[in-house]
Amino acid sequence: MNREILRISLPSIITNITVPLLGMVDVAIVGHIGDATYIAAIALGTMVFNLIYWNFGFLRAGTSGMTAQAYGAEDKTEYLNVLVRGIAIALAAALLIILLQRPVGYLCKKWIDSSSETMGLMLTYFYIRVWAAPATISIFVLKGWFLGMQNASSPMWIATLMNVVNILCSLLFVYVLHADISGVAWGTVAAQYSGLLLAITIWIRRYGYLWKDIRWKTALQLRKMVRFFKVNADIFLRSLCFIAVFTFIPYISAHFGEEILAANTLLMQLFTLTSYVMDGFAYAGESLVGKYVGAQDKLRLRLTIHYLLYWGVGLAIFFTLLFIFAGEPLLRVLSSDETVIQTSLQYMFWTYLLPFTGFAAFIYDGIYIGATASAPMRNVMFVATAVFFVVYYALVGRWANHAIWCAFIFFLTFRGVLMAMGQKRYILS
């Protein structure tokens, strides 16, 4: 069983590590070409894109679980239909985002409390990077479909190429062409489209023989599309809760000043690195749990869940030790601003707690998605999000920025505990 888990999880870990690297490269580059204002601008720009793209995170997660179950049941028609529906929705969503970019930019200026210089840099970054929307959202679908088909290596190569292109283009545009923060944005756009091109190429070479079996009219029937939305509605609502928490952190951090915002951004990059490694095993959960649910193999389903949790504990130990002994060097990789680094170190203690309080939530996300137990996963997220805001507002008066991190710890803990409690009823029944 470990071999099967590692067959999916190791390529997924490599894939997921490279995902935050796209953001970390942007932070690292601007961290060395400007002061905290540049880091803050990238943080706010990333927050806005998270707000937008996380709304469509259900396309990856829902596609993965539904495809895996169809694959386990050997239902070729259904796993092709899932792909067609997902791509159709992705392209429609991307067009809507591009059409609404100016209203979104206007709302950012009205709602985000930051200096005019930071907002100007952020909007420059936003108006360029938004043109990557068709590639970004389509990759969500293709990545989920590949995972559902038990193919974790293709997303790994796609993500690797994207990061190589992002690094090379960002460095070229910033240091050779002197494009400043615009160069960072164009580097990300180039990376996204290179990833989409590779994903299409892989599908044609590996799955092209299935083209003749696609039933376009069946896949795109209104009734079928509505059902696709209904199945994924719970994952969408869960994503909204994620957005509420993960956009609130940089948003409220800006009220404490640009140095706190920059410091929290660096610390969240460390958490993001942890989460994407954990998600490698969560993706294995989506793929394998979905397959065994579709095949109705309860013995392998139980074994998969147990081994995934063992791996989660091991990762929690590793990252806790990493942050304790190498936290400051990691921060210095991301920024050369000594004030920001010293501010970050004041809150470094909280990052030591993140791996152990968060591993169960990440692993169970994959398990619940693979089993398409989306309604209980949604309900757990509602409770955890409410706990986050209650804890923050109860502590902020006396704890200031510490209240953000304490609330985040409670958020992660409640998710993991409640999902573990529901395992027998919703997954193993």
C-alpha cells in the first residue's frame, strides 16, 4: 500500500512544492529589487488572485474525485464527460474574469487599506497577470483529471516547466529588461501558458486515442452541466471559507502596517510550502480513495486512509524541526530587508505549531474529496471558519498580530478533529 501511495504522492509533492514556488519566486525577486512596499504589493496581488481563483478550486478537486470514481468503476464515458464539462466551465469562467478586470481593480482600490504607492504597484501586477486566467483555470481541470486517472507524473512535469519558465522569464524581464514589478507579472503569465501547452500535448500523446469516444452532446447537456455544478457546489462553498480566512489574513495585516503585512506574508509562504507537501499525500488520497470507492473495495480503502495518516504525522515532525532549526535562513532566502526579517522572527513561534495542527485537515481533505463526501467537508469548514473569526476578534484587542496566528491554529485544529470524527460515518460506512 505504501508503494501505491508513494507512486501518487511523490510526483504530487514535487508538483505542489513548485506551486508555491511560483509565488515565492515573485516575492523573492521583488524582495531584492525594492523595500517592504514591493513585498506588500505582491502579497495584496496574490491575495486578490487567491480570492478569484480559489472560487474555482472545485474544478480541480471535484474533477479529481469524480474522475477517480469513474476510473475505479471502469466507466470510460463518464470520466471523459467530467473532463469536457470541467474545461467548458473553466473557459467560461476565465472569459468572465477578463471582462470584469477593471471593476475588480476598482473594488481593490476602494476596499484594501494600503498606501497609494503599494496599491499602484499591486494594480500594475494585477492587470497584467489577469490575462493568464484561461491557462490557470484550465490547468486546474487537467490536473484534477490526470490525478483521477491515477497519473500524478504529468502534473509534476507541467508544474516543473511552469516554474522554470517563471524563473527565467521573471529574471529576464526584471534584471535584463528592467521591467520592475511588471516583469514579474509577465513572467507568471508566460509560465501559465507554457504549462497549459504542455498539458494539452501530454493529453494528446497519452490519451488522444480517447478523442473518438467523447460524446460532446451528452457531456454538454444542460441537465448534465447542472448536475456537475450541484455535485461541486459543496466544494465551492468550502473554497469560499478558505478564501474568507486566507484573504482576511493579509487584509487585516495591512491595518497593522506594511512591515507586519510583509512579515506575515513571509511566514505564510513557509506555511504554504508545508501545505503543498502535505497536499501531495492528500492528492494521493483523492486518487486512491476515489478509485477504491468506485471499485467498492472497502479493505483497500481502510488501508489507504490509515497509511495516509501515518505519513501525515511523519511530515508534521519533519516540518516542525525544519522551522525550529532553519526558520531564519528560509526567511532570508525570501527577503533581504532586515526590518521585515526581524519582525517575522517575533512571530516565528506560531509556525512551529502549524504542521501538527494542520496535517490531519490536509490528509482528510483528500480522503473526503476522493469519496465525494463534499457535504460533511463543507459543514466542517463552516464551523472551523466561524471558530477562526471568533478567536481572532476575542484576542485582537490584547494580542494584536498574535491574534491572527492563534486564530489560524484553531482553524486548522478544528478542521482536522471534526473530519476525523466523521470518518466512520461518511467515508467507511
